[in-house]
Amino acid sequence: MEKLTLLTLNPNDLRIDKYIADNTEDISRSYAAQLLEEGKVFVSGKAVDKKYKPKDGEEIELELPEPEILDLVPQDIPLDIVY
């Protein structure tokens, strides 16, 4: 499990899911909301919900799960190619 830590600077009264999405490259607002629902987002060591509005200078810690390894197998599918 990977951990990511953010320090809040000028949160401008944003909900925490929006703040995380705006201040990280690879995390969308819906994924941030999912992490919050799973209890994997902490502010000052305490789990918070997605309605929480961070304050200036608070430390946000996210527990990111390891990416799933997909086992993709090609299939021989007959295709008619029409030009």
C-alpha cells in the first residue's frame, strides 16, 4: 500500500474530495470520494468523510491500494473487414 501526504495551503472552503482532486495529478474527485468512503483518507491522523473541509496547514494522508494486475488473454475472433 502506498501512502501520499498533502499539506493544505489555501483550501478556499473546498470539500476534501475536491481539494484532493485539484491538488494531485492522478486522483479524480470520484476516486477521492471512494477512498474517503473506504476510510483511507486521514487528516491529522483521523479518518474523515467527504463533506470535511480542510483548514490551512492541515496534513492529509491518503492510503492508496496497489494497482490491480490484469491478466489479459487475446482471443481469436473472426472479423469481417469491410472497406
